[in-house]
Amino acid sequence: MNKKILIPIFVMIILAFSVNAYNLTEGLQNYYSIDASNTSGNTVYDLHGSNDGTGTGITLNVTGKINEGAEYDSATDIINLGDIDGVDSYFTISMWVKLDSWSSGDYLFGKNTGAGQKQVYARWTADNGVRLVVYDGGAGLFADSTALSTTGWNFLVFIYNSSGAYVYNNDSLIGTATGSIGAINTDVDFKLGNSYGGGDAFDGIIDEVGIWNKDLNATEINALYNNGNGLSYYDFDSTSSTTDINFNAYYGNSSAIQNFTVYMTWENSTTETHSTTNGTIHLINVSDNNTTLTTILEVEGLQNQTSTNNITANTTNTINFNYYGLTIYAKDVQTSAYINNYQLNLTDGSYNKNYASTTNQTFEIIAGTYTINIDHPDYSTYNTEVNLSVSGTGSYTFTLYPTNSLNISFYDEDTNTLLTTENISYTLIYNDANATTGDTTNGTAFLQDLDAGEYEIRYSSTTNGYTERNSYFTLTNRSYNELKLYLGNTTALQDVTVQVYDEYGNQLEDYTVKLLKYYAEENGYVTVDEGKTNDEGKTVVNAELNSYYYKFRILDEDGTVKKTTTSTQIYETSITIYVTLSESIGQELEDLLSVTHSLTFLDETDQFKYSWTNTDGTVISATLNIYQVTNLGETLINTSTTSTSSGIIYLAVTPTNGTLYKAKSYVTFSGDTTPTQLDTLTKDYPQGLIFGGLGLFLTIIIVIAFAFLGLKNPAIPMITVPLALLITKLMNFHGLGWTYIVSLFALGGIIAFLIRDKT
């Protein structure tokens, strides 16, 4: 083989290796390009580390050496990079600097606290040079350079290593101080373009600042200088890309939210957390490839938002979060006057917020479906669902009925229209005793401040021969009822006697018989008449024979539906209906077959959640009642009714120790005035022990003491030990149940009786 051929091959190999003979990412701690794309407001982003800089007084986006830089034109201008650890030991700091004017003593950077303290800084000297100072509080290195050009750009590199301190300008060594004083560990912030005191800024522009925790060699300095053209960070960091992400949060698409946190989860399950106090989060060089990012936004006082986005490489990705303004007004249904000083609860199941409003309430939420509950002591509790799906702001006005009120509408049975010209008289009977009479000529009547309980209403009109009819309903405390009552003309109607028996032929007394008539315009059956059975199981309703289609619905004394007949015309004036009570659950399921429902408790928000879905539209409303259970019984503390065939109701309770709550859910079918109960659920907040573990210890001591009372008579401890447990239970020393203690009393009494003669 010709040996001369080896020479060019060897040269080519050397050249190939020399192309990448430097690695500028090795030891790189921080890098600030100060480009417009890598700044936001007064923040200068760290492209390689996590020490973003905060500028004060500086002007960003001015023309720099590469793209944009930062201009200093006041003695107090500064960029604070925080406590950069890479400068506490051996380091290299590089930057491009362009002077506007020269002043001896002005700082290029400072990580110092004052004379006699540990410090690292660089400042201009009187002879147009620059001095690098590395000082440990006792000994120091002072590297003074030769004069620099005061026009154009200078590429300055400051190095401190085990041999000394060095200053380079434009690829040439211009200042040296030999020796070593070890690590400095200043533990103070690095001030770019100024000193620790913040009053010694130089006059000019700084660009492309890099900080390494090693000393760069001549080849690496030369590469950064790049024949006076400079080297972009993206040109020497082969692992970087220009994939950036901006996170922004707004009120109503306009006003920026300043303080928020984002919790990020990448496609590969890695996570990050970032916070801001200036209204934006800017992440740089996040990925070289397209990837999926799931972000949770957290803003204090507001609900969290989640967004999933595909991040596109080599571009700036912007992810915006918006909260929409919702204003709630409440009005009196009778006077249309605005209601003041009400409580408002807003929830979507996972988010629950309470507000106190004087006139109206405005708050920021994300788009979605919410349950709104409005509570005022003088009005019935109002509950409804609102779908907020538009951007910007929205306003909702809700009308509230006075508490314990009744709104009645009277309709003609034949035309299904409101009787606006008839003189209608009615009698409202409360608990079969107290009666209130009234009349109306416009087809409506409104009563308020009624007592909660069972009611019967008798109504008629003699103007055009309308016969008297009855209706029965239950008024719950802090609620209101809407009744749609029908009057029929006596010339078309006939009395139909209905007799109700159980499956064994027993007459059923005090059962409600509802007569439901089909209306095409209602697309369903509507109750037009009602009656209560007497002691013979009989009642009378009014219907047209051989004409319309009817159903009969039978309810027991508690208002539970026991049977609904199939649709049919009525052919006779006497009808017998049998109700199978032993299979009442099956009958109720048959009637409720079209209703899917659930009642649960949400521990995270202390709320009962009642959801229902009705497939055939026979449900006209749903109600959720919350009771507080005590030894004296159940007390209704909150109720909510929604007039929809499907929906969700949330009602919150106060998590107080020693409190037991019970929730009951109901639906009301078309034509019914009495709700049908569906589910019952309790939530117990146990009473905490007063003395904790000490209470249990005291219980043991007291039990032992009471047991010693029977040393001479074994029958005595059979009574005294349960007595000791009873006393300590009343003192809340332990959590034993009452059933357990009562059982001990009974057992102890039996044993004491059996052994009394033997003692």
C-alpha cells in the first residue's frame, strides 16, 4: 500500500474530529439569549437552566448582537438572575457588550454584598479596561484587562479556574491574575449589568449571556466568537429546539389573571409544575417532537381547569384558559322587586362555592352545567340548572316564591285553557281543620305564609255550571306548590263512583284516587279530578262516559303510588279497582319503570347528590329534602325542587360533629300534586371524643372503680359496670353505641338476678 495515501487520510480524520472538537453544552448552567421570543414582560428566560431573570428599568427587544438584547440607560437598571450556583466555584461567563458611554466603576455583573465580603464581579476601569474580581473575604484575584474598543460590539469572556482569573475580548486573552483561592460560595443573587447595590449600571446593551461551571478552552471561546458573528444558543445546543409554550389565563377573554400555577403531565407520564405572578408562563425548548400535554390550571379561589393539547415542535404553542363572568339576580315572583341579602350556592359536583349577596352576585367560572341554589329566609329555596357555554359574561335572573306559598291556576277541562272570566270560589283546608276561603276572576290565586302540612282544596264556579272538585297536596316547609286545577261543565260530566279494595277484598280507607285525562297538546295525562275514599273505600270523581281516555292513579295514606291503571274510556258510573298491597314494591316499580334515579353523598364537597332520568316525560318535577335527625325527630333544614323530567340536584350540609342528616328524594308525575318518594340516604358526622385517648383511659379507671364496689357481692358489678359505661358515654369519653350499653344493662340485670340467692 502506498504510504503517501495515509497522509491525506490522516489529515481528513483529524479535520473531521476537529469540526466538533468543542462541546459548549458541557458544564453549561444558564443561558440568556434575551431574544424577544425568550422574554415576557420584564422576565428574561433561562434557556438552559431554571434561573429566569427579572428586569428592572431595562429596555428589552432592542437590536442585539444576535436578534434582540437588553439596553441599560440608567444607573439603577438591572436584571436579577437569582442565586446562580455555577458562579460559586470555578466558572466561565460570556457576553456580548455594546457601550453607549464609558464610566469607570460601572458594573457588567456582580454577585457580591459589599467591601470585605465574598464577591465575584466585573466592572470598567479608568483606562478603558475591565477588571474581573474574585474575592473570598480575605484573599482575592484581580484580573485587569487592556483597553477595549468603546465603539461596536465586544465579546467578553470571564474565566476563573484553579490557575487564576482571566479576561478575554474578541477571542484574545487581555487580562490575567494567577493563583487560586478555591470556591467563593457567595450565596447572593447574580445581578446582570449592575452591582449588589443596584446603583452602578453601565450604559449600553448586553446580549447572549452564558454561564458555565467550568473554564472554556480556546477552541470553545473561538467557536462562540465565530469570527465576530457570534454563535446562537440554538446553533451549539444540538438537543435544543425552538418549541415554546405560553400559558395565559383570563377573566372573560380579556383581563389577565396574574397569579396561577400549571401542573403539566406529558405523554410519557413525566410531570412539571410552574407558577407565575405576572400573568404568563413561558416554557422553552420543551420537545423536539409532537407530543400530548395535559395541563391543570390552578387559580386561588377559582375552580381548576384541565386542557389537553398536542404540542407542535419548532414553533410557539399558546394555551389559554378562560373564566367567564356570571351575574345572578333574584326577583320576587309577585312584585318583580330585586331580592337582597340572599345566600347562593354554585356547584357542578366537583366544584362547590357559597356566596353571600346584597343585591346581585358576579363570579368567575368555567363553561359547563351548574346547579344554582338561592336561599333567603323569606322565600322558598330555589334550585335550578344553568348551562354556561358561551364566552365573555352572562346574566341570569331568577324569580323566587315567598316561603310556604301556593300558586293556583284554574283551567277549563274541555278546552284546556285558563279560566280568565269565571268567578271561581275555593276553600283551602289545612289538616282537616282550619279553612281559608277565597275567589278569583282571572283564573289564578296566590297564597303565602301557609303552614307546612297536608291540604285539601275545594273549588267550583256556578257561572257556567262548573261542578265542585277537590285536590290534595302536601306543602313542605321553605317550599312552594304550583297547582293546575281543572273545572268541568256539569252538562257533560257524570259522577263516577270508584271503590278501592286490596287483594284480599278489604276496603281501603283514606286512599287518594286521581283521575287522569289524556291531552294531545300536553302529550300525556293530566290530573283533572281527585277524591279521598271513605270508610267503605268509596269516592266520587267526575268524568265523561264513552268519550275521552282516562287513567286512575291510586295513592295510599302516605302519598305513595300503589297503582296506575291502563288507559281506557269510562263506560259505567261505578268502577272497582283492586290494589295489590303485598306486591306494592312491584306495583311502584311498574309505575316508576321509566325513572332511573340515584341518591349519593359527596364527601369532598359535603353535598347530597340526587340525579334522575325520565324517558317518557311523565315526571314534571323532582324534589330533594334534607333533614337533621335528633332524638326529637326529623327537622327539614333544606329543600330544592326542579321542574324538569331529568336532572341533578346538589344540596350541601354543614359538617358538624355529632350531626346526623337524612336526605329523601322524590318525583312528581304529570297530573299529581303529591310527590312520590324514591330514595333515602343518611350522612353521619360522628361526635368526636372530648378527651381522645385520655377519655378512654378515664373510662377504664371509672369502670374498674365501679367494679370494685362488688368485691363482697358479685351481683353488684353486673349493674355498676354498665352504669359506669353509661356515665362515661354521657361525658363523651368513649364511642360505644347506645345499643351496646343498653344490652349490657339488660344482660347484667339478668345475671345479677340469677346469682342473687347465691351471694
